Amino acid sequence: MNPQKTIAVIGLGYVGLPLALEFAKQYPTIGFDINLKRIKELKKVKDITLEVDAENLSTLLVPCLGAFEQQSYGFLPTIDRMDISEANVFIITVPTPTDKNNRPVLTPLIEASKTIANALKKGDIVIYESTVYPGVTEDECVPVLEAISGLQFNTDFFVGYSPERINPGDKERTITKILKVTSGSTPESAKDIDDLYQSIISAGTHRAPSIKVAEAAKVIENAQRDINIAFVNELAKIFNLLEIDTAAVLKAASTKWNFLPFKPGLVGGHCIGVDPYYLAQKAQEIGYHPEIILAGRRFNDSMGEHVATEVLKLVVKNDIKVKAAKVLILGITFKENCPDIRNTKVVDVITHLQGYGMDITIYDPWADPDEVQDVFQLCSTQNLPEETFDVMVLTVAHKAFKVLDFNPLLNTTSVVYDVKGVLGTIADAKL
């Protein structure tokens, strides 16, 4: 690795921006994104993900590449591919989604690799942070880098994999406080990459013995959570039929020291709702059908329809006319207290309720209405509605909802379904 490091982070979303700003405190750091609107917002010290502090961003921003000649650190957001040619360490943090059939979509990763390949020079290092199944970095990305750059892997340039562990909306476990797994394509590059991350990660690092091990470690972290949540979701269904309070059961069981405290709910987001499919895809390619992983994913994917069905039962039981019933959905983000709507399973609840002919209003003080409209073609509001509803469904446990006076939103026959189990006695039913 070149002794004077200049970092280029490709992808400035929930993962890339916090990472870039941490590096920018010590190194000249170029943040590249194909979204012009995002770059313009960052240059105006605006982060719609709310993951970074505005003052920190403002302090680190530099106006142009030339500014790095006067200082050896700083952050330059750009949409100009020529700017990243100044870097000798490239870090890819683009999304790795699935398609409508839940198959991995590597297109963003391949396109990012092409972008880097045009800037790649001898001695450079490319580090992938995007979630993938084992083998993607070396089998899918490296050939792209070689073909376009004309350089030879592990002779002219080197590659590493360090899985992201960002937890959107978490202001306690921030990027520097989460231990980082690292790996490299040679022993020397693995050490260089580990040293690089150690320079910014106060929690320390764990150097994996190979890139494939690091890739596999990432994908099973979320697959494990997915399976555990699927288990408690199934328990919730069983206990509901038995008329037993699921939350009370879990609280009692949690008194044992080794009981894992998972809770039922809608399982979406950019990791847990996606990563298991990446591992399943690779397993199927080598002739193995992963029963437990896919069963857990199918069960969690079914929870949106289950919630809608339970709401329908409440509506019918309370003699509320189903068609055109006014329903208030509280929350559309995939988790509480953050604006992230990626792969939110609240949309599944909404779709099924709309299928019954119900009139849906979405209230979420965190979610950007323009983004909700653009991604899901749904109308939402950040302002509390000034009307009453026949049905209220709490789907996300935002702090704002826990202290909200719901009485002005309800009439004498209204029903309340609490997916997250935070409303107490006000709820007619909960998951």
C-alpha cells in the first residue's frame, strides 16, 4: 500500500457517509455517489439519513481536490468519476438488494467495480463492505477490476472485504464503537487493511483468515437474527390462539441467563430482510437446499399479511364497516427512530388492508413523504392528522408514538392494533 493514503468511498448512504467522515478526520477522503441530489445536499451540510452530525460534516467538508494540498484530511463529496482517480484506497459501500423473486442483485456492486477499475493504479487496494454471499468479491468483482484496468490481481492491486455493521438510527453503537471484521487477498494486504481500520475504529478489529470467511461471517449475522425473530413470531401466533400474552411469556423466559431476548414483529430493512437470501442463493448453487434459513425468511415475510388479517378480524368483531374504514398507520420506516424506509414490511400490511377496501392514512414523523411516494407510491405525512379513525395500527415503535395522546384520533368504536406491544391498555390487540 502507498504510504500516503487517500481514501475514496463509493456510495454515500447509511453506510458510506459515516465511514467516509471517520476516515476524513485523518485522511484525504473522496466520497463518490451517482445521486446528484445527494451530493448537492451534502455540500449544503444536509444529511437526509440523519446518521452524521451536521457540525462534524461542516467541519470536514472541503471545496475541491486542491484543498488536500493544504491539509492532509477532509471530505469531498463528488459525482465526478475523475475525482476518485486521486485515491489509492477504494471502499465500496453500495447497496446489494434482491429482486422481486428474492434473488441477489449484484448490479450496483458490479457497476461500482467498473467505476473503480477505470481509476485503478499499481499498488492500490479495493475494499468491499457491501453484503454478499461467500465468493462474490474474488469470483465476481475481481475479474471486472482486472478486465477494465488491465492490471493483475495480487500483483498490481489487492482486494479486501470488511463487512459493514452500521445500525441505522443507533446513536450509542456508532461506527467507531462496533468491532470491525477485516480481510485481505494476501497476508500483507490483510495487515494493511486491518491497520487502516484500526486507525479509526476504537472498538478494535478482527482479522479474518480469508475474504470468503469475512463474507460468510457477515451474511450469517443477519440470517441468525432472522431465524430467531421468526421463532418468536411463530410463538406470538400460537400464544395469540391460546389467549396468552406473548410479551409476558418472553419476559418470564428472559429471567434465565441464556435466553435470547428477541421480540416478534415485522422484519424488513436492508440487512435482516435481505441477507438470508444471499446465503440461500449460494447454497442452492452448490446443490444444497437451506431449509431452516428459507423457512425463517418465508415466515417473517408472511407477517405483514398476518397483521392485516388480525386487524380485519378486529374490524369485523367490532361491527365496523370494512370497506372504506378509515385506518391510521403509525410508522412506515423499517425500524424505530430513524428515517430509513428500505425494504420496510409495513408496506405489506398497508397493501393487504388496501386489498380489503380500507382507506389508509400513513403518519410517520421520521419518514420523508417524497421518498415514500417515490419508492412505494404511497402518500404519507409527518404531521399528526386532525381527524378520527376507525382503526389505528401501530407498526413502528418511534419514541414520539409512546408519548402521544391518541384520544383525539379515536372515536368510541375505534380499534387499535399494536404490532410492537408498546401502547399498553389502549391496544385492543397486539402481535
